[in-house]
Amino acid sequence: MTHTASGSATLAAKFLQASPVAGVAPQRCSSAKDEKREAMNIIITGAAGALGSAVIDRFGSAGDRLALIDRREGESREAATWFVVDNLADEAAASSGLARAASNLGNVDALVHLTGAFSWIPVAESRLSDWRALYSANVESAIMCVQGVLPHLTDGGSIVLVGAAAAQRAGAGMGPYAAAKASVARLAEALSQELAPRRIRTNCILPLIIDTPRNRAEMPDAHPSIWTSTSAIADAISFLAGMQSRGVNGACLEVTNGA
């Protein structure tokens, strides 16, 4: 196909508008929170942690109604209610907690499951109880929460799980943790197919090191400037939970940039 000079110039102009150019700082896209959308009813588990706080802020700024679940209540938030559940890997406790949270909201548009655990243990030094504990905290809690929310989740709703980029290829000391988080990713992929008849999307974010006060305290010699902020991860979660990502299902999204 032949392009005229003016046609080529037009294409080039469009390319330059859409693509970053060496030496020129690209304009930042507007945050997703600037997009107008209908308010959602969302259940967030593991909400009392540092990432949970950022996720609450993100959805709260959009005017969403939130049901927050954790082992303890966090700070009071507008349009949010706390529900204390001691062990989300316990079938009865998770089912009861999710039912109470859903009843409070009336209907559920999205489940954001942040509950999980981390431990650095070389395989040779690990005990079977270590593997089981990480599997329970990360995988069993996700299974129980998904099962608990499904009777209340609206058709066309969404589920967001948290895996780990470190589970893509595990490093030394990461065996038990990576095995558990890899299972979370496979769970998300299976659910994306199983729940497709109800148009419920399931996706999984894969963070690496999250910039939290605890991580800074435990890794004082590291450089947190290359870690990912809780607010950046919250933006990714918000995208996957909302209708902006309606074409995305079964994705395992790495959220690892220092931002």
C-alpha cells in the first residue's frame, strides 16, 4: 500500500502522540479515579493492612460502599463497615463473615481478596507445617472467600486475587511462599473459565515488593524507590475490579514497577 507524504505525516503525528519519545517525558495518563462510573458495592478482605488501607482509599474516593473484613477492625471509614473474622481459611467462619458482609451491602459487585501471608524459608530448613501454613493463609482463604461470596455476587461482577511476581520463577528461600502464590494464580485462571457463564471475571495481580512500613523496617539496606507503592497497586486492583477492565478475564497482571 502506498502512502502520500501528507498521509505519512499524519500517521507519524498520531504515532508520536501515542508513543513516548526518547528524551521527552511522556504525559501521565489521568488516574482511573478521574473516570466517572457508577458506585460499586465491594467486599475487601485483609483490609486492615497497609495495602488494604490504600485500596480502601482508592475505592472510597470513587464513592463505593465497602464491607471490610479482617482479624481486627481498622480505622473507621465513611461508607464502610468492618466485619471481624478470625480465620478466613475456616469454611464456617468465612461463609458466615462473607454472608454478613454481603447482607450489609445488599448486593456485591466485586470481591477484592487481599488476605495472605509471607515467609522466607529455604526448602532444606522448612517443615511441612510451614508449607501448610502458607497454603492455608494464601490459597485456602481465597477458596473459602470465593465460595462464600458467590451466592451474593451479581452476574457480571468481578473477583480480584493477589498472587506474587516472585511465584513466576521462585528464588532461594521462596519455595513455600511461591508454591502457595502460584496456586492462587492458577485458582484465578480456573475461576475465570468456571464463572464465565455468569459473566463474572476473575483476575490476579502479581506484585513484587510492596513499599510498606513493615518492609522498610525489615529491609533497612534496600532501596524502596524501586518498590511498588500501595497506591499504585490499589489503582491496578481498582481497574481490574471495575468495568474499565470488562474485556479482561483470567489475567495474571504483574504490578512491579517502582511507582
